[in-house]
Amino acid sequence: MATLTLTGLLKEVAGIFHSRRAISVPGKLDLTHARLDQLVDDAASQLLAAGIGPGDVVSLTFPNTVEFVVMFLAIIRVRATAAPLNAAYTFDEFEFYLSDSESKLLITSKEGNEPAQAAATKLKIRHLSATLPDGESEIILSPTQTEVEAESLSKLRNDPSDVALFLHTSGTTSRPKGVPLTQQNLYSSVQNIKSLYKITESDSTVIVLPLFHVHGLLAGLLSSLGAGASVALPSAGRFSASTFWSDMKNSNATWYTAVPTIHQIILERHLSSPEPGYPKLRFIRSCSASLAPAIMNRLEEAFGAPVLEAYAMTEAAHLMTSNPLPEDGPHKAGSVGKPVGQELTILDEKGVEQGPNAAGEVCIRGPNVTKGYKSNPEANKSAFAFGWFHTGDLGFLDSDGYLHLVGRIKELINRGGEKISPIEVDAILLSHPDVAQAVAFGVPDDKYGEEINCAVIPREGSNLDEAEVSRFCKENMAAFKVPKKVFITDSVPKTATGKIQRRIVAEHFLAQISVAKVPKFGA
């Protein structure tokens, strides 16, 4: 086995758990670990025939399909770099990401992706489509490639330093930064996730998150495959609340991981049209945004499983901290748990480590962490100051070593010198029984510099109004934290991964106010 490589780990797993299910699409397809390994090798040979090899970057844009999984693993098998992209991007976005990653090839589903292909054509990047007609056939790359000698693939040895995955940060406050992650980064992260949650070949999960994002890719897919466990891909190629529980039951799922928004959608559906019964889950995992304690309690009550909140980011190949399984310690509401497989510290602005309960910037280092952003020396200088990777998050470690996040350094609301954590305000809003979703955000203010506003999505069938939200806030938080304006709405802008970005939410609702202030013609 190639040590410390994800590819080597998956080869070893295919040998040990060869006849166990690896991937299924309910009612359509079942692949064992051995069969998946075969498909990956065959696709890898076709990539070699297409002239793809070590160091090349290949962009992928697919729904959550078996073809995506096979092509992703085939790309990294030939020592190339996989760069998954959101299929919903515009032409301009595809042009930026394809160009920034220096992609040599674009691979899409058989149906293709018009904006992606147009951007690739403009940049003179070749395009192939991949399709797997059924579980018995080989994957077909079109246009078809010339044959390549079988031993060409066997001569390739994956190395821990190979850049396997290239993703971009979400770029909420600046241009997205390119994050190269090596085989060792991915291997380390998979081992961290497997060991913490005790994922074994007996486990199964349904992928509800897009696989172009590190959460779904690492925590859902690769950690399961790396443990000999199985994953089910939704038949529609994306999350659907209406089929989620039937997919979970059909695949004998033992756990799932999602962002808080999806947990809230699942909860809402449970309240409006509950299932006759729910599978017995070992745990439910929440990550990628803050989970309010009230939502955690509702999930545990509804589905009878511990909800473990975790903390992760692209630069760490996903997992950094998590609450443990019940047998390994308490899971604390409002905390993202303890460090997993890496060092973590809290630093002040001068790089001095802080003691228990003292807030500062959360910093990490370990074998799962990227060595640096692509072609961005300025970002790397500040991100890796004092020998640690700086997350940009404010938090503190309690006396038990559990991390509590206060918020993004750039998202803290400074109201006349009072620093307000929007996460804290979210949590209080979500504790109201008629609030389904809530997000607090800062807006410019002439008097205080910044003022706090919030957007609230009421629970279905409730008569929640602005006055009731304001009354509740005044009763449950300090006066300076009470939102000056409450927007009652049925949706808030989210990223493709279901994440709520406060800056975008603030812009959205500020624009609504501006439009409302413009006098109508003839008024």
C-alpha cells in the first residue's frame, strides 16, 4: 500500500471488503468496493490515454452521481488533481475557476453543462463527458480515447505529496483563494473522521450535501469508502426532503452529516408530515455553520440520536474539532467539541497563546492542513503567521478543552464599541418555538457605526410577526443586542452548500429597504 495516500487506503479497503456494498443509488445501482476499484482503474487508464498524468488539473462538474465518484478517484489515481465545481456556476464563474486552477481538462455528465463547456472552449480546455450506463458496464468517456497499455497505470505510484484536490474558499470578503490539498492531507482527514466517529464497514450513510464541497466529499463520501462502509447517493442527484428518510431506510443508514439549514428542513418536514417510523441512528452530525442549541435539542428529541456538532474548513481538508460520541464524553450544546488529530490553540493578535475561557483567534496545525494557498504569498504570510494556520474565527477553549466559537472575526458586529456575536443572537432567536430559521447580521448605522438586524423564517402555520420577535429578544438578551429591525421572510439567500453568508443576507435585505424607499411613479 502507498503509505499516507488516500488512493492507497482505498486500494487496501477494496481488497479487505471486496464484496461489501460501497455505493448505491436507491432502486438503480449497487457497487461493491471491488467493483468500484475496478471502475476507477478502468477510468484511470482512459485518462492516461487522454494525456492526463501527474500534476495535471482536471475540473469536474456533475450532480451527486456515481460517475462523479469514479472520475474523481480516477483523476487522483493517475496522480493528477481533481477540481470539482458547482454545476450551477455562471459562464463567468466557470471561466474564473477553470482559469485559476489551470485546468487541462473539463469532465461533465453525459448531459453536459453549457456554461462550463463554453468557458472551457474560450480557454481552449478540452471537454469529455463520462457515463456509466449500468453497474455491469465500464465507464464511457466521450469522445472515446485510444487504448493505453494496461501496465502504464500499474507503473504509477501515488505519493503523499501529490496534490489530489483543488478547491476554492467561499470568498465572502475577498476573491476566492485556491486551496491545494495533498493525498496526505486527504488521508489524514479521512483517518481522523473514521476514528472519531468509529465508522466501520457496518456503517452506511446517505449523501445530502454536494460533492463539490469538502464537507460532503470528505465527511460523507471518502471517510465512508475509506472505512469499507457504504454510501447512498440520492436518486435525484441532490438532497430531497421528501425522499430522504426512505433513502435512509433503504440503505440501512446508521448516521448522516449535514449543514444546519438541511437539519432544519428535515425537522420542518418531520413536524408537518412525520414518517411512520425512523431508522435507529448511531449519531447525527452537524457542521459548516453554527448549530443553535435549540435546533440540536429538537433534532435529538425527534430522531432519538445524539447530535454531534463539528467545526471544519477547506484548508484543513474538512475536520478540525468535534463533539465526541456519547461513550467517549459529553457533547456540549453551543460547543464544536475538541480538536481531532491536530493541534489547536487560541492566539491573540501578537501570537500569544491564551488560557482557558480567553477568546482569541482559533489556530491549527497538523498533517491534514494545506501547506498554503495557490500563488498567493500575501494571504499565506498572514494565514501562517507564528507557525500556525489562522482560521479567521474567534473562539475560546473551556476548562474541559472544548472549543466555543464566537464568530468570524470579520462578522462580529461593532455597535458603538459593543462587540456582538451574531451566532449568539441566532441561537436566542432559534429558541423561540415559532422560529424555523433565523440569521442576525450587521448593517451600517449613522449613530453607532453598526446596528444589528435579523431575518426570521417562521415555523409553518404560525402567526409570528416582527412585534413578537422584538418582544422575545428584549426579554432574552441585553438591550444593545436586540435587533433594531426584524425581517419576517420565507427564505434567505444561501450558498450552493446551504450555508448562510451574513454579508449576502445583509445586502439582500438592505436592498429591499432601498427599493421600498424609492417613491412609486405617480405617488
